[in-house]
Amino acid sequence: MQIQITGRGMELTDAIKDYAEKKISGLEKFYSRIIRATVEVGVESHHHQKGDIFICECKLEIPGKDLFAKKTEDTLYKAIDKVRDYLESELKKHKAKTETKAKKDKQAVRESKEYSV
């Protein structure tokens, strides 16, 4: 899987880059056919009364469709963790859906061969 990490409105440090890459690359154990991950981290706005609001967006390109997640939090690391957790659940759903469809397709082919004359 290729991982591209960019920063918006802030300096992208090595620590942030490594943390995001480690978290997103861990998604491969749930679905091994991920083609590319595009991650964008940054500060949503500098005008909040409660301080900075950090944002993390991630787009996963997988065969058949793309998955997208966007989360905001008071710390950047929390935002990255929430995006990862959300994408983990979405990948599990997608994998279960594709496996179920594949089983039905195999069963339909098997049944058509059994009863053909």
C-alpha cells in the first residue's frame, strides 16, 4: 500500500508523519487489497475560542470503491486514531460484504452445474 501524508495549515513533523503512517499501515491486516491511502492532517481554523481544532482526513482506494473518513478533535493524535478506528470498521464491513457476495456467486455457479443436463 502506498501512503501519502500531507499537512494543511501546520508544519508536518517527522513524529506526526511516522504516527500517521504507522496507524494507517496497520489497516492492511483487516483488508490486504488496499491500493493507496491519502492522509491529510492539519488545523481546521485558528479562530476557535477553545483553541486549535485538529483535523484528519483519509481516503483509502480499494478495488471497487473508495472509503473516506474525516474527523476533528482537540489533539491531532486523537483525530488520527478516530479516523483509523472508523476506517477499520468500514474495511471489515466491506470485506464481509465482498466475501458474502463471492460465496453466493460460487454457490450459484455450483448449483447451475449440478442441475444442467
